[in-house]
Amino acid sequence: MKTIILEKVKSTEKVVRQIEIENILVFVVDRAVNKFEIKAEVEDLFDVKVEKVRTHTLKNKKLAYVKLKSEFPAMDLATKLGMM
């Protein structure tokens, strides 16, 4: 059985600005996963290509900043996810 890495999508004013300007989506993920697992999960679930993944651990949660390749607009994916 495959575990789900992505717990939820973060949606704040700063995140919306990152989606529009930098093509970055922000996810709350399990603290035990690494960048390669996050990249594989996002590419499989949403059928996009990921350029880079940065992570930030904050108290008891981990944020993953996923930068999509330029041919895959983050705005389109955010709209599909109901963020916009």
C-alpha cells in the first residue's frame, strides 16, 4: 500500500504570490519524507514536472516548496485544487 506524503495545500497571501510570480506551490508534508519522495509524489499525482523542491521544518510540521517547470503553470494546478 502506498502512503500519501502530501497532507494539505497551504493557501495564504504569500503562497498565492509565490504561485503567481515564482511558479511555486506549498504543501504541508509528513516530517519523515525527503525531497525526492515529495518530487515523485507531486509528479505522479498531478502529472507535472518538478524543477526543484525546498523544505522547511517548522515545529511539528514540514513545508515543501515545490517549483514547477515553466511549461507547467502553478496557477493552473492551484485552480484545479480549488485554491484560486
